[in-house]
Amino acid sequence: MKDNGADDTVIDRLLWAIESKALPPAASDYANHLLNRLSQPVRVSVFGLPQSGKSELINMFLGERLVPKDASLPTTEFAWADVGAMTSTSADGEITHYDHVDLTAIADTNAAFLRVELPAPILKRVHLLEVVTEGSDSELESATDWAVRRTDIALWCSQNFDQAEQSVWSRVPDSLKDHAFLVLTKADVLSAQKALSTRVASLESIVAEEFHSLFAVATLQAIRAQAGHDVDEAMFHASGGGALSSEVLRHAERGRRADFDSAHMFLARYQIKDAPAAKPVAKPQVVKDTPQLDKVTTRPVHVPAAVRVENEKLYAESIRFLKRRGDGLSQTASELGDGNCNSIVGQCVNAVEHLVDTFSQDESGCEATDAFIDDLSEAADMMILMQAEAGDTPAADAVTLLLQLRREMEMQLAA
């Protein structure tokens, strides 16, 4: 569902539906979740060990060398503003405001967290968070646990992604890994050492399991390409920075579009139209012709068996992804017990949206792929409706639907 023209009314309609008590309790909770999602920017967090190239990657996104080299800065958030300013928070909670941006000065303070506001173009579309630690395993684990709860898209900076890094990354929820990228920073150094292609190849299986994809970026080259008034597009793309920036922004836009689509579908289901300017209107009724969710798994997901699959690798990788995701969710769903189904349904939605994203990138012109994208979109829509339902049944239905999608791909691949 895409109703871009009505996007500007969605937040007001959600707010009115919540404040007017027009929704049943479970639906009201979901409306609050949607409102929270739409009221904040897409959040991109940069993780990694000290000296892994996080600050230079931030500088690349900002288009200038704002973060000083080797500066001892705390975890820092970058957000849009017409005029530059900073707010630092010390370890004991003291807050200090600055009407200018000078990160070198902050390095000499005891700031534990820093918010920087800038008129950098990318910050109109995403907020950036650099997660900083001193490097101990326990501190990195704690910082990662804190940051993932505030992250929509994750970037892990590394040169080799060794066992210690893999151990920390294993703490990240699978739902975020679907929107995470491994970034081999200092790619120019690895290339000069004739180690880049070998390093990328050695990480291929790990990336397939743990990340959406991998990008090798020569960050210093990418920053130089953006120096001055005109961007050297050829240099920027040759550095790998152009591809990474485009993919992050594409993911951000797709995530924002998905949030609006979920809100539109939710408001349509509960017949929440325009928020009244004055007195509240009568309590909306649930749409009577909404599909019954306890029957959702009987709706077939169909790809014509006569159509040959052109991109077998795409199907094989997607089947492996769903097997890994579905098996774990099936076990979790079987042990629910207390009606805590929302997180499971949400993970199923994320899995299907990941597949929509993956299949949409296929350029083979395969009819089977085009048909299956429609099935995936329908499955995502049904799961979004399930998120507003109470009880354990929606979780079981969502997992079953996910497994059904996998079976359809296996049958199509075997045809």
C-alpha cells in the first residue's frame, strides 16, 4: 500500500485514535508503536573496535572531516539542524549546551554522550550514531546492547572481523542483522597489501549468515572526493563510499515507506479517517470484511510451476535465510505461553521485507521472481495486520506463513 499523498496526516490520525480511546487495548499499543516509529528519524549506528575506521566513516557520510583524527570523543549522535550546536552529557548526568560545533574542545571534557546538530544534507534523512568504547570486551558488549535498541540500520567497521568481533556481533538480534552491513574500512590499505579480495572471499560465508551485505570502502579517498564545492563522483564511487551511501539511504527510505504503509493499513482497518479539528467523533468500528487472521495460513502463496527459475542462486540463498530464521521462530512460537506474540510477528515481518528487498534487486527478468515478489508483498501485508491482534494465534500463523513461503521457493527451485 502506498498513499504518499496522505502521509502528512498519518501521525495526527494515529495520535487522535490513541487519545480518543477509539481502539481496543492491543490495537492502541500497536498504534503507539507506529507513532513512535514515525515520530523519529531512521537511525543508523556505526559499530566496531577502536581504530576500526568508525570516525572516518562518519566523516564520509557528513561530507567533511568533522570528527578529528584520534580524538577521544564519547558515543556521539549526529542530527539535522539549520545551525550547528552541541549538547554534551557527563557521566554524572550534567548537561552542557554549546551554540557552535567544536569536537576538539569536547575531547578535553568528561562527556559520556554527545549530540551534534549540523546542516549536513544526509542528516535530513537519517540520524547517525557512532558507538565509542575503550575496547574491552565487556564495555563493547554493553555498548552494543545499549545501541541496538536505538538502531534501525547497523554498520560494523572492521578490517578482518575476527573471532572477538564475531562474538560481540552475535549479541545483535537477527531482525537487525537483516539491515546491517559489514564495512571493510581502509580498503585502499588492504588493496595495496594485495589482501582485499582474499579478505572479502574469506568473509563471504559469515556475511551471508550475519549481515545483509559487505562493502569495502576507502574512507580517506571518499572524504577527499567530497572536498570543496563539487563532489568528484568518479572518485567517490571508486572508493566504495558511493555504493555504501546509496544502499544505506535506500534502506532508510524503504524502512520509512514500510512504516507509513503499516500505518495506512492499520488506520484503514480501524476506519480512522481524518482526525477531527474540534470534538471527537464516534468510536470507529473494525472493518467487517478484514480477512480473519486465524484463517490466514490457508491462503495459498502460489508461483506457477511451469515458469522456470532464472536465478537459482537467489532462491537457494533465500531458502537458506528462511530456514535459519523459520526454524528458530518455530521453536520460539511453540513456547509462547503468555500471549507475547508481537515480537515474533515483527520478526516475521522483517524476514519477509528482507526477502522483498532481495528479490526486488534481481535483474534477470524471471517471471517466477516477479510473481513471487507479489506473494511476498501480500504475506507482508497480512503479517502487518497480525501485529494488531491479541493472543498467541497470530504468532503461530505468521511463522506458518513464513514456512509456507520457504516451501514454495523449494518447490519452484525443484521444478
